[in-house]
Amino acid sequence: MNKAYFHKPLLNEKAFRKLSEFIISNFGINISDNKKELLEFRLNKRLIALNFSSFDQYVDYLFSEKGIQQEPALMINEVSTNKTDFFREPMHFKVLVDTILPEISGSYKSGILPIWSAGCSSGEEAYSLAMCLQNYRTTHGGPDYHIFGSDISGTVLTKAVKAIYLMNDSIAINQDNLKRFFLRSKNNLSTEIRVARELRDKVSFDYLNLMDKEYKTSHTYPVIFCRNTLFYFDKNNRSEIVRKLISRLKPGGYLFISHTESLINMNQGLKLVFPSVYKKADGKQ
Ligand SMILES: C[S@@+](CC[C@H](N)C(=O)[O-])C[C@H]1O[C@@H](n2cnc3c(N)ncnc32)[C@H](O)[C@@H]1O
């Protein structure tokens, strides 16, 4: 029988240090001492999957030739916190539609307006953006668009690509959007809904670690959403990430962070224009 089921292995201090140092240096996720039990709880699933009975065994495996190739991606699925919702912090979507799209749309009349959802989790933010852009297209003749969602967790990216959610997840989606952009299962008992192809075709997802030295995105963006993600990082990493995000913003472009986050003391040429919405200088006087 699997030994790991007999007793729950405890995360000792030495293993905790090694794991938390590995996680912060590779993924930027800051695991303070008071999160030790949470890390123990979350990584227990990995010990069971690997049939290990102690965290020392897990650490040895992680740093082995095979482990270092395979384990970080699986570990991060357990360690990252992926809470998200459709139209989370709804004021941001109102600002986008009422103020920012009318300002920037003209520049994309004959092209594609790209928006980046960085730290997109399971895709709800990216699809909420797509609903706004698609509606704007219909009502105002707005431009064609593409939403790029990125994350480090393979589990959430797979869910985002599948685009299948539960009816309960749709509370913040208004009835018009729900009717227009979601498919119901033919099985009347099913509570699943799926984003319609019309939107899925406009959204793509990929792995991108915000700790990467530079962001190899295919565009510079007029709008980047990076919400409820900066809180993971310590001050230095946060400031570096903001610098790299700004480097992928067009002059005059907008960076959205969460209402619970702040860029205070990170004056990097951004101006606060709405609550938690920053504008990059456009180089004009
Ligand atoms: C709490 S969710 C936020 C989702 C969405 N932006 C929202 O506001 O609802 C934060 C996401 O950031 C991702 N994340 C954490 N560290 C990251 C990193 N180093 N690079 C990219 N994404 C990361 C997590 O996997 C998680 O899915």
C-alpha cells in the first residue's frame, strides 16, 4: 500500500527553506514563514502522486536530473492561487468600454487590437474582455481584436482553453452576454456552459512566467490587465515585473492592476488615470 497514506508527512524547516527559495527564485511567489502549513497541505498531493513518504524525499527528487525537468510545472499547479471570476472588479470593464476603447479604437481600424491578460488563471478575465470587445464591435463598429491570456499554471491554462465553466460561475455575466456568448449542454441536467466559438477564436492562451528576463509577446499592447497577480511578488520582483510590463505597453497604453494592489513608490513613468488604472506616457507634450 502507498506509504504516504499512513500518516501525513510534515514539512520540516530545512525542506521548507529549500522549497520556498526554489519557488521564489523560479516563480517569484513569496511564501512567508506563516504559509508553511499551507505549502505542506498543497504539496502533499505531489508526495502522494509520487509515492513519497517525506518532504526530504520530495526535495531530493525535485533537485534530481529527472525531477528538475518534470516537477516544477506540476508543483506550481498546486502552489499558485488561481481565484478569479468573470467581470471581476467590474468598474475596470466599464472604464475600458466607456473611455479607453473610444480613445484607442481608431488606431486599429485596419488591424487587430490586442489586449494581454497577464496572470489570466482559468480564462474568465480574458473572456470577459472578449465579450466587451465583441459587443463594442457590434454597437460601435469597433475594430477586430485578439485577447492573449498567460499564466504559469498548466492546470488553469488547460481549463481556459477548454472554456467550460459552471452555470454558478456566470453570476456576473448579464443575460444578453450569457445568451449570445455561451452554449448550454444538450443534457438538461448539466450545469456546464461553454464559451461560444465566436469568442474562443478571438482568445489564445500560453505559458508565460512573469519572472522571465524579458517578455517575448508578439505585440506591444495598448491595454494590459495584470490584476490580482502582483500581490504574489516581493517589492523588488514586483517592481521589475511592472517595468517589463510597461516595456510591452504602447506609448499612451493602459495598465490595469487590482483595486487591492498599488504601484506606490514604483514611479516608472506611469500616471494614475482611474482607480488602479495607469497610463504610460505617450511621448507627446
Ligand atoms: C489570483 S489569479 C488572478 C486571475 C485574474 N487576473 C483575476 O484578477 O481574476 C493570479 C494568477 O497569477 C498566476 N501567477 C502567479 N505567479 C505567476 C508568474 N510568475 N507568472 C505568471 N503568472 C503567475 C497564478 O497562477 C494565478 O493563476
